[in-house]
Amino acid sequence: MPRVIVTRPAREAAHWVDQLQAQGIDAIALPLIAIGPCTDAAARHALMQAQQQLGYYRALMFVSGNAVVHFFEQKEPLALIDKALKAIKTRAWAPGPGTTRALVQAGFAPDRIDGPAPDAPQFDSESLWQQVAPQIQPGDRVLIVRGCSGGVHDNAQGTGRDWLARQIDAAGGQVDFVVAYERGAPRLTAAEVALAQQATQDGSIWLLSSSEAVGHLAQALPALRWETACALATHPRIADAARAAGFGTVRECRPALEDVVASIESGA
């Protein structure tokens, strides 16, 4: 069975490596997105304001587990916040299991969290909306907690979030965005560069969960050729990015562990 290169940010990559290894799959982390706190002064001020106004929102939508971690960083224990939010019926929206897990680990009550159905074809904003649309009434406000790339909003990675905002607006709701963290290109070590070079030709499977990660890989290693490399993408948009980057073999699967494992084991 081929080795799997997990390219998610470090925190998520470690979790996925553990899960894959528990399934008997040789997996190693090569994070292609670096995550850090928001550094822009105006964005940090907006974040602090949003943290103080949670009671105004019908729902808080977190785009990722990192959004959860950095939104509640240096705040009072989330269990206390959750108690207050429960009293005003504020929900937490998560586009996938990783975000749900981060909310639960932080202390958010599971019965206050909404996400896509377990059998949804994708874990994304579109699948989330199918579950939460009935919650929105005219005048309701939703806060979308997201990240930024290089200190600015990222339209490419925010496509689903912007689509969700349009659905809320069409339902009569209002949407506020707030940046809680920053994404950037990682600085690959010599060992990571060697790993990437080897993985382009030894049959390894690149597990890709972000179009931005694909771009960082191409930028970090512009001389590498990818015709013999194999990618497993967890969304059609990511698969398109992998093909554009030159990956010779690109397969797609749902971003659920059982689907990823099945795809790796079947080779299809």
C-alpha cells in the first residue's frame, strides 16, 4: 500500500496521520499551509468587537477548526460562553467534522452545533446550508469566522463562504465576516523538500484538502515535475487545482475518513 502525504495545516495533519496510521496506512505529515493569529491591527480590533457582541447573532459559522481555536483564543472558558449563547439560542455552524470536533474540544455543547448530514456528498458550505436554512428568519444576523491569506481576504478559498452569505441574505438575514487567523505558505525544511521530491516518483499519494495548499506546493518547489505523482483530492475544486499544477493522476473522494481510507486501499 502506498504512503500517504497529508498536506493539511499542522494541527489537522497530525490528527489525520494518527487516524490513517490506526487504519494500518503509512502516513506522514507535510503541512502546506502555515496557520497563525491575525496580525492586522484593524482586523484584530474587529475580532475583539465581534467577540463582545456574540449575543446579537442567530448563529456563528466557523470555516474551520483553526477559526474556532483562534476566535476563542484568550477568551474566558468557552463553556461559560456556550452557556450564555444557549440562553439566547445562538447556534454554532460547522462545515465539516473537523470544525465540529474543534468546537466540542473547546467546550461547546454538541447539541448547539449544526453541520452537514453525515452522508452528505461534501462537507462544505453548500451541504451545511441544507441543514441550517430553516433557522434563518428575516432580520437574523450570522457571523462568519474565517481566515485570510497574506493579511487580506481570499476570494478563491472563500467561494463557499461567500455563497453561504448570499443564501442568508436571500433568506432575509444579515451576515458579518470577521478574520480570526492568517494562513500563509510554509517554510519547508531540507527534510521536507527531500520528502516532496521523493514523493513525486515513488507512488506516494498526496492527500490534498485545499487548493491553496496546491498553490503553495508549486511555489515552494517550482522545478519539480508532477507527471508521475498521484493526488487524492477531497473536493472537485481541489482536484481541478491539482490537475492544473500538473499531477499525472488525480482522484477524488469525500473528505470523510472512511472514504479516504477506501480510496487509498482500492487505488481507485
